[in-house]
Amino acid sequence: EEEVVKPEEVTPPLEEELPKEEVPPEEVKPEITCQNECSQADLKRCSDNSYQTCGNYDEDNCLEWSSITNCPSNTICQNGSCIQQKCADGTLYGECSVNKPKHCDNGTLINKCSICGCPTDQLCQTDGSCKTVAVNTILLLVEDILSEGLTQELNTYSNDVKREFGFETTLKTFPSSASVFEIKSYIKQIYNNYKLNGVLLTGNLSTGKLYNPEIAPGSIWYSEGLPLHDYIYQDIYDVCKYS
């Protein structure tokens, strides 16, 4: 019987271990030291009439103030917020108060009856105030764009007629676009409720005719001859009627 010879078992060679790849150590970045400029995110502060907001706007972990944001026009920065400018009574800048004739002028309440008007039964005076007038009155009708520049002249005129004749003066401004009817209605209102002694017209206002019913036709001071636009210093004190 033939003997079967088993083949020798060949042990495979051990795998050669490859050297491990060297991993460089992590580079540790130096910690950025900083200090907070503000204490709380979203906190706001004013800078003149602008504001800044607290937050983290760069690479560090600290809080800093943002760039400046301007407040809208007609507002001011207060406690980090843009608020509308108001006078002490709550009137917005450049507006009339509910308390006539007060006007909010850059934070100060001033009398400005030529713009804001007067309470019922009071009339506008040349100094901007309102007064209950129950005496002889001279009515000053002035084109609105001229009234500011004529303040001194109007005051001088008012003082003159007060000193010479004891008359009070009442100021009313109209735009040049005002109709004859609008002006006429106002003069009639004054004429019917007060002792109107004269009317002074200044500026480019539409008017009818003024005449003194005591002066006979043909006189140079009758309606056709009475000038509708007078010099600011001319005294007008005859009793006048508007027609």
C-alpha cells in the first residue's frame, strides 16, 4: 500500500509592520485677551445725535460698541433711542401747541399768534400774544412772508398809534393766494365785534375797497382815492368800513 505523504504546511511570512506616520502636534493659538467695552449685548448709547449698539463685531469674544447710526431728522437721541423733539407741553418742534398762541420753537414755547391763532374772543397782537380787545382797534393785515421781517416796524407802528390815539393793534397774516372773500370775511368779523378804527394793508394781498362812510363822494379820501397798500409808518385812524 502506497504511503501518502502530506505536503508540508508553509507558514506565511509575517507582514512587515510599516512605521506609523508621525502626526505633528496641534498648534495652539495664543488666546486673544480683550476687555468688554460695554456690559450687555444690544445695549444702546447716544453719541451726539446718533446711537451705538453693544455687541461682538470682531474676532475676539469681547463686546464692543458698533459704528454710529444717525437719528432721523426732527428727532434727537435720548437714552439710546431716537425720539421726536418736543417742547415741555408735548408739542412737536415747529408745531403749534393746543394752548394758543404757543408755538414750539427749538424746544421753547413762544407766542406766535400769526401762525397759531388765538383763543375765541381774543385777537392777535404784533408781539405774537393774544389779547381780548374791547377798545378802539387798528387792524394790521400783512402778507405772511413779510411778517417776520417787519416785526420791528409793526411794533413801532403799534406803539405809535397807542401813544398818539390810544388805539390797540391787531395783527392778522394772510398768504398772497388768499381770496378777497376770505380777507373780507375776517375784516367784517372784526368790524362787527369790535370798534374798528382803521385797517393797514401790507404786502401783495387781494382786497376790495376801504372807505369812510363819513367822507363825501368826490373827496380825495373817498373809496377811489384811499390807497389799499400803505407805508408801515403811516397812521391810519379814520373809522373805516369794508365793502
